[in-house]
Amino acid sequence: MLIECYECKAKISDTAAACPHCGALPPDSDKSLSVVVTDLDMNFMTIFWFMIKAAVAAVPAVIILYTATVVFQGVVSPFLNH
């Protein structure tokens, strides 16, 4: 049976978990949309470059954390040494 989406007014199935047009969930729905990963088919070079990019992306975070630690130690250490 077709019903009207409360958000975009499109005709959708009454068994649909969400509106295929706008993605709105039914207002009285306790359903959640589940995601099931059945197969992850990545070749070695794709995984390798992903890991390289992740490592390079972590470098600025390490620099920021190191700088914050040095500044914090510089501010706190005069109070700890009498």
C-alpha cells in the first residue's frame, strides 16, 4: 500500500524504512536502518596507500600535541620548582 511521506509528500510504500526520495524516517517508527558489510574487497595497493595517508594525516596531530605539552610544561614547571 502506498502512503504519503510526511516530509516531501511523495508516494512511498508503507513498509519502507525511510523515504527513498528524501530519506525521512516515519515519525512513529522505532525502526533503525541497519548496515551490514558482507564483503570488503580491497586490493593490497589500495590498503597500502590508505595506511600511508592515515600515517601522514597523523603527523600534524602529533606536532600539535607535542607543542601543547611543551607549552604546558613550560607554564607549570616554575610553580613546581621552589
